[in-house]
Amino acid sequence: MYQSDRYMLKNCIVCGNAFRTSRFHAEFCSGACRQKNYRQQKKKAGQGGSQGENVTGVTLSYLDWLVDRVSTMPVAEDWQND
């Protein structure tokens, strides 16, 4: 496998810009977009207050986010070379 084969092109979930990454779970093109997303999520949750019921210390909004992320992850079959 060549070095360049391990990179993929993805779109940032904040600004929509395309970026190159070797991590299949990468969502942000930069630290600035990661921080912007964090601040938006914090504001959406009500200035640091948790949203949803507390289930063993984890908010339901986080569980919803996690399920959404895991369900969109590629499976091993998607990564096989042709």
C-alpha cells in the first residue's frame, strides 16, 4: 500500500470544506471548526446544562449523537482494496 492510498477526502461537518485525512472518523477540517462545533453544541444544550434525562451519568443527547456516529461508520467491507 502506498502512502497516498491511506488518505481519503471528506467534507467538514461545520464549514463544508473538503479536507484530506487518514482517519475514517474525522469530522472537522481544522481545530477552529472543531471548537466552533463544540461551542454550538454547548449553546444548544443550554449553556453547559445537560439536555435529556441522565442515564448513568451520560445524557441522552450524547447517546443519540454516538448512535448516529456509529451507524454512519464504514464497515470493514468498505475498506477492502479492489
